Amino acid sequence: MSREIALARETLTKISQIADHIEILNEVIEHDLTRIYRVRNKLVHSGNNILFNVDIFTIRLNKYVNSLIGTIIHYLKRQPELNISEVLNSIHETYDWYISYLKKGENIDIKTAAFPPYLYM
């Protein structure tokens, strides 16, 4: 836990590097999802002849799905008139806005850098 706290502290003290960290994390997640889809294809097309451990992929996919569902539930509870596609589009638009906000490099507010507001919510 102390390692995670130290990483969060270092990240927030070097605001100019937050965008790089976020983009790297985005790439890692995209690669994970690609690998998970490949594992799914192997399971579907190969049956029981799988020679690798799918537990790590299951844990990661579960983490991603739970995070996404938690975000959707949070915003639908706060604004019941929204639909799921609006929340998903807001997440995507917020990500794009957040990266451009961090890359502008001037007058970046630490509160906004740590807690980006979701757009359209």
C-alpha cells in the first residue's frame, strides 16, 4: 500500500507527467482487452485443449467490468434521466478532454488534475 501511496504522491507532484501515465495505462488496458479477446477465441474454438492459465485474464477483465459498471451505476443514480450510452460517451469525451487539459501545461489546477469532472454530467 505504501508503494501505491508513494506513486500517487509522485504523480500528483509532477502534474506534467500525469497525461503520460494515463496514456500508458490506457495502452495497457487496450492490450489486456485484446489478449482477453484472443483467449476467448481460443476457448470457443479449441474447446478444452487450452494449455495456459486464464485466471489472470479473468481477474483483469473482472476489474475492468466492475469499474465500468460502478461508474455507470454512480452516474445513473445521480441522474436517472440519462441512458447508458450517454454515460459511456461522457466517459470517452472526458478522457479526451482530460488528456488535452493536462497536455496544455499551463495553469493546471491540482484538484482538477486529481479529480477530473465528467463532461455532460
